Amino acid sequence: MTYPWLDAPAADVAATARTLLGWIVSANGVRIRLTEVEAYAGAGEDPASHAHRGPTPRNRVMFGPAGHVYVYFVFGMHWCANIVCGRDGEAAAVLLRAGEVVDGIGTARERRPHASDRDLARGPARLVTALGLDRDANGTSAVDGTGPLRLAPPADPVDPARIVAGPRVGVAAAHDLPWRFWLAGEPSVSVYRRHSPRRRPTPR
């Protein structure tokens, strides 16, 4: 499947992130409507991006092709998923931050048994858990039907007036860049928490 954003340059990552709001991600019996995403640019442009210092074995998926899935491990316990965008060799990705489970809610509840329905995919790690994804999705396509994660446009386009922009969550660098986008009035949007560095205890 071909979508216009697949051919957009990495410099347009913020516009691509806005485009993906309302899209449906599905995997392993669960479908989620994206209500919150976050944009990350490429080498030398965005100090909060995993690709800021160039390609490594970990981040090489971010350098293309567009439409592939970049999965990474965070805090030694959670998986997070991104959709790669930009032309081959240009790193950029959109973090899937939160969404509403629209199908397979029973399966999502089994994977997140202590969560309310609002919180099933409210946050990037929760979203990946609800979808039943892990490292195996890394580097696979989300748009051609060959990978475990499927990405599809909504039946009805999102009203641009509903899209809100604000600072990104939990990043130490460039945290005030308004590259987090969400749909106003959606309960599944995660709570904003500005990054606060850990302070070392004062020697006595």
C-alpha cells in the first residue's frame, strides 16, 4: 500500500506525525486507534532522537525504508514502537504514544489485566503490550502486510482542528520542542510529565 507520507522527506516528520493521528494499528488480535504520537528527527538535528549521532546497530532501522517499525527497549523492561518515515538514508520516526482499543478489547485486557479500558494503550509501552508486540517486530513493514504490525488509515479523516501540539514527554534534550501531537478530548491520551533529571545525593 502506498501513502503520500511514505515519500515525504525526513524533514517533514512533524507533519507525518500529525497525519498518523486517527490511523489504526493492529497486531495479534487487537486494533488501536492512534490518539497520540511523537515525532523524532534524524542525525544531527534532534538531540532527543536515537539517530542523532548517526547509524548504529540499534537504530539502523530509523534510516529507512519508510513504513517500517522501529522497536526499542526502555528502562530495561518495556518495548516501544515507532513508524519510520523519511526517504532511505534519512532518519526519522514517529513514536506511537497512545491510543484507544477499538477491537479485541478482551485480548488487550488479558495482556493488561489490571488496567482500566482507558489505560489499556495509554502510553507507548502499554500500547505495545496491548498489541502483543516485542523485538520481533523491529525492521518489519507496517504497510505491506508482511509484518506483525499493520497500519491503516481511518475510515474518516481526522479534523485538523482537533489536533493539539505540545512538548515531548520524558526526554532530557529538546524537551520543549512541540513535537507531541494528540487528539483533543480523547481520554486515552497520556498524562504530560516533563523530564526531571535524577539528582545525585549530596555527600555528607
